[in-house]
Amino acid sequence: MLTREEDIDVHSLRRQGWTITAIARHLGRDRKTIRAYLNGRQAGVRAPAGPDGFGPFVDYCRARLTEDPHLWAMTLFDEVVALGYDRAYSTFTRQLRTRDLRPACEPCAPARGRPAAVIEHPPGEETQFDWVELPDPPAAWTPAGYQGKAFLLVGALAHSGRWRGVLCASMEQPALIDALHRVAAALGGLTRTWRFDRMATVCHPASGRVSASFAAVAKHYGVQVAICPPRRGNRKGVVEKANHTAAQRWWRTLADDVTPEAGQASLDAFCATRGDTRLRTLGGCRGTVSSFGADERLAPLPAPFPAVLTAERKVSAQALVAYRGNFYSVPPELAGTTVTVAHRLGADSIDIAAGSVGGRPPTVLARHRLATDGAGVMIRDSGHVVALQTAVLAAFSTAAPHRRKQRIPPGPAAQAAADALRQTTTPTGTTDRGADVVIDLAAYDRAARGRNTLR
């Protein structure tokens, strides 16, 4: 079989008057091969070595795969073998691929490769939200509630492409409401519509209808809620691109020694210095994301929706509870136990409560003023300070610890107890250890006489 380059040379030399023998000698090919290509054989197409064994089964395979695009090739192979197919399974699957007999299933096809419509995004019209699961958070984040993964709520303005994110330890609805408020505040205000995918904390995933609990949130902020159709990731492509950027350019390079609050500050700085300076073309104009963000017409943000955030924390030996980068005191008897921290969004205080008993609500043991996240301050109640000092002084001792190789023989109390133990456990009539033992040999003589008799 000639290559396409050799086929071009064959026809070119023939037009120049070369004979078939000269062309064959020049290319190192057989004359019959040269003559076949001059008579119309196509380069790069190998002639079949024999009859097409799959040809009679093409119509049947096409019909079966049209009826069931997910039919296993092995199942179809069993059917055609029963109909007379006598080739190998590998040849059968190669023919399916070569002839492109399996149609694409549109409901199961991914979003990539589909035609995508151009969607207009007027300024101030839509904010797109989505969760991103971030695996392998730093080990120092575990006391803050990050168990094996972190969650990032990303919000992006559909017109300008400006985006912000908030780190969360869970995707529960109170955490979602808090993150929505913080993202909207970082973006500068509210758009007319909030767009989500079918997350269970916003809508019923099967029907796409907004849940009653989140409807109250939407009415509080005065926004419309738009739910994406199932399996249509392109509909919120702005936030999907922001998700990819956050995961690959920020999370992938985050250091191991940062706290959650420092990580949030690092993300905010990344968005301001990298995301907002990104160049893009919009409406025929070239500019940065921040320049297009100035055209967004955003509504002012109301007070936070009064959802209650709860988090479980372990009390330290100093009777302190860590919450959002600060420390709050509790009574010293709670050291080493697990308590619940509750914060109502918009309030300036937090409640620390013990676990519920018998189905009753937890008992609030401390209430503190909420400090700025990540400030690293220690807020302690004066009563807790006095109680902790009292407990520490009561447990204080000046006695030196025992040495590991110190000799400490049994004392008078131990010896008296041992004497009493010997008197109660020694059998009556037993001679003391070390006394003479008398052995009666007559008993052995009587036993030996009976055994010497032959039977």
C-alpha cells in the first residue's frame, strides 16, 4: 500500500512521461502496485483481504443500538452469533466503532460538546451560586469543624464575571444562608435574581420547586430564585469557571500552616488581585472584570436573615472554646467536654450550651460578645476567671514527684495487713515452712507387696 505522498509522486512522474517500470524502480515498489494506483486505487485505504463478514449484520446492529443505545456489546455479540456471525468479539467491537453504529444518547450525554446558546446577562440581573468541595484541608482546620473536606460557596455576577467565595465547614442551610449574605456583601450588593443548581437546601431536587424554608430567605432579601434545568451546567457557566479557578489557582497552592480565617483572607486577596484584574471582552469592549463590575446596578443589602448557626467545639484545658479564630471562656468544670456554640446571624453575641438531656434543649452556660473573625482575641467572663483560678489552686501541690528507682519497702500498715492475711489463709495443723518433714515408709511397703504378685 502506497502512502499519500508516494501516490502523489506516482501521478506526477507519470504525467512527466515516466514508464511504470521506471516509477516502480524509483519508488522501490512492484509494477502491479503502481499500475493499480494509476488506475484509481486510493492511497491510505487498504483493500479488504476477504469478504466482509460483518456486512450482513450491519442493519440488525444499527436497529438494536437505536432501540437501546446502552446495550452491552457482549449482549449484542451473543445475539449476532446466534444469527450466524462467525468472527471474534474483538473484530465485532472494532466494526461497531469503525462504522459508528452506536448513537449518542442525548439525555446521558455530558454538557461538553453540545450546542450552547448565547445568553444575555444585563448588568445587575443575575448572581450565580454554586458549592465547591475542596478535599484535604490543612490538619489545623479539624478543631474548627472541617472533617476531611472544606466547602466553598462561590457567587459570580453573570454580567461582569466578578466572583467571591466563602469557606464553610458544612453545606447545611444555616451555613448556606450565612455564606450567601457574606458573598453578596463582598460583591457589593444584590442582583435581581439568584441562580442555583438543584441543591437540596434551596429546592426539591426532583421537581426544582423552591423549598418553604428557603422561600423565606428569598423574600427577606427581595430576590428571585432561578433553578437550573437538570444536567445543564452551561446555564451557569460563569460560576462554573470561577469554581475551576478557585480550585486550581487558589486551593491547590494554599499552605498547610494557615488557619481557616487566614485562608478566607487569602481567598479575598486572590479575588481582588487576580480575579478582578482579569481581561475580557464584553459588548465589543476590552477591559478588566472590575471595570465591567462598575456597571453592575446592585441593590443595597439588608440585615442578615436571622438563621442560627451551630457548631460543636471541645473545651480546652484552660476552659476556652475556639470559634472563628477567637476564644471564649466557659466554667472550668466543662474542660475536656464538647459544647455547642450557637450564633444567630445579625446578632452581636454567641451562646455556648451543654448537650441536651432527656430530649430537653441544651442549657446555655455562657453568652459572650462576638469578636471579629480571625482577630485571635480571648474573651473571658470574670466569674469564669475566678472559678478557673480557684480550681487550679485547689489542685496545686508542692509535693515532689516520686523517683522512678526509689526504694519504698512495705510500711507498718502493709505489714499488719499481711499478717492478718496469713492467719486467715494458713490451714489448721499445717507445719510452718522450713520445719522437718517426717515420711512413713510403711505405707510404701504395703503398696509394694501387692504389686509383686504374678497374675
